Amino acid sequence: MNITQEKIDRLTFLKKLGLSGASLMAVYCGVTMTSCTNEGDIAGPLPTGGITFDLTAAANAALNTKGGYVVDRTNNIVVAYTSDGTYVAVTLICSHEGQKQITYATNKFYCTAHGATFDNSGKGTNSNGSAGLKTYTVTKNGSILTVS
Ligand code: FES
């Protein structure tokens, strides 16, 4: 049995005890604090050379309009085109509880899970976003964006 399976089995066990919601998480996280972090969801470095986005591709069309954004679920990144005409990229993984629910609107990043907000530099702008978001460097060469 590997570590992931052990964590699932522990959670399943607690659920079978009749615990749910906050009481379940209180007991589950109390067993070991490392169980509250999904190690596979921590934002890590991107592949060498970065990730490219072709602005002429239909899938990236939103990046040609200020305020638009694209989510890359393969690499867990969100790329946005800000209202001042710069490109910014952050991790898709929220620093609050690790949900992959970061979106972009009205010049800020927003997590739809519990409402964490972050400015264009990744700095948290409310309590749930206080830990900030990992940001990446974005370079533009012609119609190609590279996130690294
Ligand atoms: S996981 Fe994003 S606000 Fe809670």
C-alpha cells in the first residue's frame, strides 16, 4: 500500500464512523497535519524551457482581449492579459486549501472555492488569499507567450 492509498483509506474509515463536514476534517487533519496537504498539488517548477501559448490558436483567443485568461490544467497554470496590457501567470493551485480553482476577472485572480483573491503580482488581497499565489515569468515573442 502506498502513502496515497493509506490516506484515502484513513479518510474512508473516518467517514464510516459517521463523521462529515467540519468534524470529519477536524479529526482527519488532527491525525497528522501532513494529511491536510495534498503533496501532488503543490505548485512546482515548470518544465525546462517553459510552457508556450500561441496567441493565434483558438484555444488561447481569450489572451488577445484585456481581462481574458486561459487555464492550462496540464501544467496547473493560469495566464491572464491584464487591463494594462501585460501578461501575468500564476499557479492554478490555490494557496488556501490547494483547490485548482483559480480564475481571473476584473484585474485580479480569484479562487472559486472559498473566495480567495490575489492581485496581478500574486499577492493575497483578503484573508483566504493571505499566502499569495506562486507567479511565473511571462515573455512574449511575436505571437508566442512563454511561461517559465
Ligand atoms: S482553496 Fe481557494 S479559497 Fe479556499
